[in-house]
Amino acid sequence: MAAEEHHEEVYAPDQLKPGNRKRAQKGAIISAVILLLFFWGNQQGNTEKVWLVVLAIGLVAIIIGDAILRRSGLRPNDQ
């Protein structure tokens, strides 16, 4: 009895369909808002608040940076 050979398809990153950019941007903004809503919690120190604000600002900065790169032509619009 021979062992059955099982071959899986191998895809290069350029063969995959790009995701929906607008949906990803909306998801990042919603995530940033949710992070800021955690501002009112049961924490006593300010360390948690600093991390929440930094992460929310980071998400928004990524969205703005992506828009600037796409507008200047340094990033393709189809991805």
C-alpha cells in the first residue's frame, strides 16, 4: 500500500485578491473609538489611559499615512 500524496495549492501574495480598503479603514476607526470608550473603566492609574490613547492615535495615523501614500502615488490604489 502506497502512501497517498496530498498536494496543496501554493499561492503567491500577488495572486490573492486584495481586501476591501474602505472596510478596513472603517474597522480601524471603529476600533479606535472602542479603545477610547475603554477610557471610562475601573482602572485607577493613568498607565492604561496612556496606552489606550497611544493605540487609538496609532490606528488613526496609519489610516492617514495610507491615504497620503495613495494620494502621492507611492502605493497602488487596488490594494
